[in-house]
Amino acid sequence: MELSSRQQEIVEISIRLIAEHGIQYLTVKNIAREMGFSEPALYRHFESKADIILAILDSFQKISAFVLTETEQEELSSIQKIEKFLFDRYARFSADPAATRVMFSEGIFQDEEKFSRKMLEIMHQHAFTMQTIITNGQKDGEIRTDVPARELFRIIFGSMRLLVNQWCLSDFNFDLKLEGQLLWQGVRKLLS
């Protein structure tokens, strides 16, 4: 679903509200107040709060899908593709800490099945593309073959998730891009 500019603005404000105050603060009343209009006016743009949350998750998925597709199609080695994707993530996260805090708080979406399904769908999208890149790197002799692609994916992206979570929990108190580069140097050695 393509969002109108007003819907996109609602999504951005909703992300900020969740990042600053938690998911419990995300109410139609609070969103409408931040937007400067009435609750009924908000319902002209989204039918429910659940639709707003799904739009937030959709926006995360669209950005990831774009970057994954772009990365996969480039004429790069598998290691370079993984690196490009990771560094793109670190740059995007650094540029939008509020969205990152929400994106990496998947626990807030666990109590609602449609939200947890959407988060899992996004994770599977990453896993499928990255495991394909890793498998191709293994076939080309670029990436070790004694560890299955699925496990290498978990090592690469699990370590990235830990670093990003630490960054969020520290209130963005260190240079994520720099720490991401240092982490990648270690992980890259493990892949060879």
C-alpha cells in the first residue's frame, strides 16, 4: 500500500511516540494531538491504531527490501554484498535513531499475532536473501563451507542486532557506524 504524504507523516510521528514513550503511549488520541487535529480526522487516514502499526512495519519492510534487492543485483563478491548491506543498515540506523529503536524492539509487537507475523516476515526476507548470498559465497570458495549458511547468517546478523540493541540501550551514546565496522572486521575473519 502506498501511503499519502499525510499518512507518512502519521507513521513518522507514531514512530517517534513509540521511541520516546513506548508502545503504550501510541494511542489515536496522542497521535491526533501531535498531528494537531481531531481523532475523527485521524480515522480518515487510517481505520485503526493497528493499521498505523502495520504501516510502520510495512515502511521498515519496504526499505529493507529495496536495499536487499539493490545489494543482491550488484556485481560484487558475496563478502562485499554482505558488507554493503550491513554498512547501509548502520548508516540508516544512525540517521534515524527513533525508527531504529522501534525496529529493534520487536518484543513490543509480540502480543498481537498480526504484528509478530509481520516482524517474522521481515526477518525471513532478510534471512532468505542473505543466506542465498552466503551460499553463493560458499560455492565460490569465498566463505567457509564447514558452517551452514543459515548459521552464518545468524552469526552475522545476530551480532549486528546485539550491537544495535546496545546502541539503543545506551541512548545512542557511541558511533554505531564505527563500531559496526569494527564488528564486521571480526565477523569477516570468521567467514573466511
